[in-house]
Amino acid sequence: MPDEKKVPKLKELLSSLGWQQRNLPWVLVAVAVLTLDLITKAWVSNSFYYGQRIEVLPVFDLVLLHNPGAAFSFLADAGGWQRVFFVVLGIFASLFLWGWMNRLKPSEKLTALALALILGGALGNLHDRILHGYVVDFLAFHWNHNYFPAFNIADAGISVGAALIIWLAFFGKESSE
């Protein structure tokens, strides 16, 4: 049986971090994105050699690539300072998303889902930057010989979450309870 003195302290700690019990489903979504991202990156990193490409569909390949930059390899050749910059940016972005999620009204479920997707993705890429100094990318779509930048599950979570936030900004009508 847990020590009864420790349970209130844990609740106080979580409360001081902005924890809201009602956000448990959204935290689980973020953890699911993070977990799926880390598992798939580990699988590709352990199963492929760098640059190896396997065609899955005529328009989709799996390929192991390392991206020291941001989206679309922005700042990939910046000389190394970008690692610290993106780690700090990832930490601040994650804290911002956590705070935003904890200030939402219970009725703002789509916004919470979007933030959870972005948070899970941000944490997945932050993990890579801290551990490796680059992000592992492995999903590559192409049409004919035109390749789109490779990405990963974290990037997909961030992109879907960001698209949902933009959609909600223009067309969403979540109740204001």
C-alpha cells in the first residue's frame, strides 16, 4: 500500500506543474505518439544502414537518414550550433504546449488533441537531438523522381496537430463552456 504521506506530495507536485486530471487522455495521446516514434526510429536505426532505401509502394520508401537541422533540413549545415538551439527550442516549445494544454477548458477537446499530437512529436524529436545530435528520419514519399523530404512519426504528429490547430483557427467552433 502506498505511503499516504507521499500521495498528497505527488498530487502537489503534479498540481504545481499544471497537471489537470481531465488531461489524462491527452497525455496518453502524447505518450503514444512519443512511444511509436521512438520504437519506429529504433527499429529503422537497428535494421537499416545509413542511406539504405527499401521501396514499400511505388510512391513510398523506407530510408534511414539523419537530419541535424529542422524541417526540410533547414540549418542542417550550420556547423553544429543548431543542435543546442533546437534542443533549447524543443524544451521551451514542450513546456509552452504543456502549459497551453493545461489551461484549456474541458470542452476544447480538438485543441487538446492537436496539442497532444504536437507535444508527443516535439518530445520524440527532442529525444533524438539530445541523444544523437540529429533526428532520425525514415519515411520518404516520392512521385516519379521527385522526392519529398523524409520525415518520421514525430514529424507526422507535429504536422497533423499543427494542421488541426490551423483548421480550428479558421473553421472550428468548439463550445466555450
